[in-house]
Amino acid sequence: MDKITLYREYIKTLLTNYAKDDISTEEVDVQLIFDTENDHYQWMNVGWEDLNRVYRTVIHLDIKNGKIWLQQNLTEENPAADLVKMGVSREDIVLGLHPPYKRPYTDYGVA
């Protein structure tokens, strides 16, 4: 299995496991979006809480240029560390949620 295919599987497994703990209600859906053609992966909450619209990207990961980009994380989880535990090298993970000038100071890739 090539690296990108493996990374896709890791991301899908990770988001599926994380989303199991999310609570779906009659008004708020838990959605997992796996766009394997363009390599965009999201865990979202969509719906209504009383009179308030819920449209929240909980975690967003992309694969760009052979690296996994963490674009959003609204959880207590550490997807980057969990991906490393799954076998992804730190250099292949970019913390896209940090500005470019901060990325060289993380333990992860810079792009």
C-alpha cells in the first residue's frame, strides 16, 4: 500500500474513532466527510440547538503534497500525536492551524 493510501486509511480510522464519542441528537447530526478524491477529511456537527444554528467543523485534516495537514481541532484530542502512534512520521504532519512562522518551532513538519 502506498503512503497516501495508508494516510487516508489512518485519517478515516482516527476520525471515526473520535466521532464515536460525539453525541448526535434529533436536531444535531454528527457527520464524517471523507473526500478521498481531493483529500479533505472532516468531522462536523450540523443542525440546530434550540434557535441556534450548529455548523461546526470539529476536526479538519487534508493531505497535501504527501503530508497530512491538521487544519482545525476543537477537541481535547491530539490528532497529530495519534497519527504518529499510527506510524506517520512527524515530518509528514503539518500543523496548518498554526501560522507559518510558528511551524518551525513545533515538533512537526513545516510544509
